[in-house]
Amino acid sequence: MSRFRSKTALAILITVIAFTIAYEVPAQAADPGSVSSSSSGLAGSSPNPSASETYLQQILANVNNLPIYLTQLTVMALSWLAPDNSNTTAALQNSFTTLFNQKLQNVQTQLASQQKFLSDFLGNPTSQTNPNANDITYPTLLNQPYFNPDPRSNVDPAYNYTQYAAGLNMRHSKPLPNWVPDKQHPGIAMYTNYYNTTSAVQTYNGYILSELYADAQNKNLPKQTQDSLIQQASNSQWFTQIASENLGIVLRQILLYNSQTYVLLAQLLETQKKLLASQVMNNALLIAVNLEAENRIYSKASGRPPI
């Protein structure tokens, strides 16, 4: 142990001298004649010491201060390794843990109340009166269908719900192949544009909600893993480890969480892009639906019959 301490002290001494040299070399380089005059300065006292003499004096001063530096370094290292027993940290630990437990309780209460909400909304359905209740209720995607098991066979209620929620079940009459938009038939162009716009919006809705369908097919495993990480990050034992473990271990664990923070930020950015696209498509759909009212207003203004 003493050998290790000796090596450590020697390394620190070399580091201090190296930093001193690196800091003072420019002053020496600014005075080329300092090397020749340094020997005479060291032999006797000179009222105007050369740059080399000043340089050596500063090195000796830093070496004399080395015990102070070592003491300060030891105090800093011990403070890093010491457990955190402060009241502030303990209060933060308790608040974070309480917040997570309250959030978890709210989620459990929300899920437990869905059965009653759906029962009141659907009029107390049974498997005979409303066998497709799972197709139109959101908890189906959370693997908590209203009827469990489903009274029907060979059905995929999660897929059916995704279709209904996305509007993919609302199919439109396709424009006929022999339709040619021209001045004599302006309604053809109007309906074709309407059909294309609504179809584009509906298929995008299906793409967005298919992610929820994929989660349901995978038993919501990603959410379970995420909840497990959140629980670990909010657990009182985790906070106790942070306050008592070596700082190196804690820093590595923090870095692991920071790497996941980057992943979540990237996912959040992707979600914001999808929300923006949804808003744009909603505006396009409103424009398409408003074409009929626009046509009537234009016909009145121009004095022509509506298309």
C-alpha cells in the first residue's frame, strides 16, 4: 500500500512540474539570452533576476506547495467517495419515490375503471347482445378486452379496432376508369380529388395506429420494459445505491440512462413529426369536405348553377 502511495505521489509531483513547465515555457522562449545568464544568476544574487532564475524559483515554489495540493486532492477524493447522508438528498429520494407510486396507483385505477365505463357506455352488453364489443373498445389494444376470452372464434379484435379507429372501414366508391375530367363534367375532377385526399388521410391513420396494433400483438412488451426502467429509476433502493455506492459506479449508471434519454428524445421528435403530419392531413380533409359548400357559394356569386 505504501508503495502505491509513493508511486501516486511521484506521479502527482511529475504532473505539477509538467504543468508548471508548460505554463512558463513561453516566458523563457521570449528571452533567448536567459539561458546564458542563468548560471551567473544562480552563482550570485542579482538585483534583476533573469527569466531562467524566475522560472526556477516558481518551480521550487510549486514544489514547496505540493503538500498543500496533495492535502486538497485527498479531501476532494474522500468527499467523492463518502456516502451522501444529507437531509436534502433524503427528501428528494422520498419525493421521487412517492411521485412514482402515486402515478402507478393512478394507472392501476384507470385500467380498473375501464370495465365499468365501457359497460355503461355499451349498455351492459353480453356476449349474445354485443359480441363485437372488443372490436370497438380501446382497452383491447392494451390486452385487456371487454370480453376475455372473446366469444367469437377466428377473429382479431385488435386489428378490427385499428381499422375502425383509423377509418379504414369507411370505403369510398372508386372513380370509374372511363371518367375523363373536362369542362363538360367538372364534377368528375371534384370527386376524384376528394377520393384521393380522403384515401390518403385514412391510410395514414392506419399507418399511425398500426404501431399500437403491433404493440398489442407483442403483448405490449416494450411498454412493460419501459415501466420496469421507470420503476427502477424511481425506487427507493436505487436512490440508496446512488447515495452510498462508489462514485464511479454511479456515474456509469447515469451514463447508461443518459444514452437511453437520447433514444427517447429521438422517438419524441419522430412523434412530433407524425403529429404535424396528422394536423396537415386534417386540414386537407377539411378543405376536401368544404368543397361542396364552396361550390354552392361560388355558384351564387357567379350566378351559375352549382356543379
